[in-house]
Amino acid sequence: MPRKVPRAAAAAALFLALFACTPRPPPPDRLTLQPAAFDDLAQWPEDGHAAALAAFARSCAVLAKAPPAAPVGIVGSAADWQAACAALPRAADDAAARRFFEAWFRPWQAGNNGVAEGLFTGYYELELDGARQPGGGFTVPLLRRPPDLVMVELGLFRPAWRGDRIAGRVVEGRLKPYSSRTQIESGALDRYHLAFLWVDDPVAAFFLQIQGSGRVRLRDGSVVRVGYDGQNGWPYVAIGKLLVARGVLARDAVSMQSIRAWLEAHPDDGKALMAENPSYVFFRERAGDGPLGSEGVVLTPGRSLAIDPRFVPLGVPIFVDAGEGLRRLMVAQDTGGAIRGPVRGDVFWGAGAEAESRAGTMRQRGSYYLLLPKGVTPAS
């Protein structure tokens, strides 16, 4: 007769069997850096280093204002960077710019827990048709930042929260969540009279919020540049992922162009889909060159990169290797709600039809190297 197994032992065996079959969750995102050499950077000698140097000079103007002892994320202090910035060559050609970077910096390959491959996408400065007053088809408002919106950089309170932010409004001394996209579009902020421009395309206005900046052509032929001026604090939801999950679009067919075409072909369903992204962006009118990135400097087409500031500090030169046509030195000068992870980049391509085409279809796997001042050893 077979021996009877005690209930406790049987339960323990079943628990262990179930636990053994349960896949382990992936480790939390963590930036890892491995020392490298310029010889490891594919096609480094062929890059247009002068263009990258011009972009980096704009970041140096910001770094110069920081207290020397101020930390630059995990990659040294402001003093380490200010020394390199002070040596910037003037009116440099590609050869002189390359010598500068090689003399002052050392490449470090970035990884997510040692995995070097990540995703690279593109964005651009959108162009829309609009008016100063509503009417004549111009019915979609662009809103200024509300006076009661409070945006909080959490890294000011805990170093571990660097790069994270929240937003809301203060109610009876407590920070409460702000109105969602649906609530705002239903009139939750109408009492503030925030609209300052009206455009004729709700889909274009939605993509303007994703891109963060744009140009609005008025009926008299003038152009108004608008830039990001706050966000309602709700998490960004990528509607392209929703379309893939629902079998509407194939994963390899997702692009800004394909998403926009679907939204325009299905206006009612498209409106409901856009409402599933509760994140809402506010704008301000701005003069001068642009657009401005999160670092506060004018972005350089093909040389400015949006990164996740929880891992990579703004102002850092980054050599991106995402295959033929995208091996070049850029500078971390912007951020974005969809840019999350230690190896994740969004390339700014400028304005116009060519920039829109390139940004809208870009979805490439690759890696990147941070260029850090010589003598700086990144903190863990």
C-alpha cells in the first residue's frame, strides 16, 4: 500500500512547484556604465563633430550657471563639466571638434542592468493652421498653463526620485490630482479663460501635445511658435500601443502616420481613443529660435536627444549607434513622457515635411555611449 503524504508536506510541495513555474519579474530599471574607447564607437571618425559641438555649447551655457559643487546626476559635479566647457574651441571645424571631444571626454557604454540595447524614436516641431479667435473652422483651443497647476520635481526631496515629477492642485493644504484630459476638454478649466490660439484639426492638436512644441500659421500668413509650459500630472498613455493590443494595427505597422490616418478615418472612435490618454499638455507662446528642450536650450535638429532624466542628466554628450544613418554624437537636451528607461532616446529632427516623415516612422533598436569628462567615475 503506498505511503500517505502528510497534508502539510503536500501543500509545501505544491507551493514550491507553483513558485518554480512562476517567471521571475524583471529587475527594476538601473543604469549601468561600462568604460569604453572612441575606437569602440562605430563610424566615430566620419561623424560631423562640429554640429554636435555647437549643440553641446548651448548646454555648456546652462552648466556654467550651476554651483561648481552641484552634482550632475551620477556623472560628476558641475565643476568637472565646467572645465571641459571652458576649453570649447571657437568656430571649430569637424576635425577640431573631434579633437576637443577626444581630449576632454571618455566614452562609457550605457546599459539597463548590463543590457546595452534600447529603443530610439524621433520627434519634430509640428506645423498647424490656426487663428487668434475661434470661428471659421478654428474650434480646437490651445491652452495656457492654469494658475493653480503645481508641478513638483520629486528629486528635490529625495535623490532616489531624481527625474520623477508629479503635478496637481493644492486643496486645503494638500496636493490633489489635477483634471484629466477628458475633464479639461469637457470644460473643467473654462473659468480661467486659458485658450490663446485655436486650430482646425483635433488630431493635429493631440499630436502637438505629444511633440511638445510647434508652429501655428495664422490666416494673415504670420507664424506663432508655441512651446511646452506644463502638464497635468497624469501618466502618458501611448494610443499606438492600445491600437496594437486591440488588433487594429500590426506592431510593425505602427507609426505616427498610421496612427494619425486611423484617427482621421474613424473620428468618433478616434476621439474616444485619444481620451484614453489622460495626460494633457499646456503651452505658451514664445519668440525667437526654437523649440526649447527641457534643459532650456534651443534644440538642434539631428543633434538633440530626449532622454529619461531619472538615469541620464541633461547636457551630457551621447553617441548613438542605432544602425546605418543613425550613428552620431548628440546631446541630452530634452525629456518626454514616453521616454522611459536607461537606454531610451528620442531624436529631434526639426520642422517640416521631411522632419515629420523621418520622426513619424522612426523606431530603431540600438545602443548609446555617454561621453563623460576624463577623471569622472560614475556613481553607482
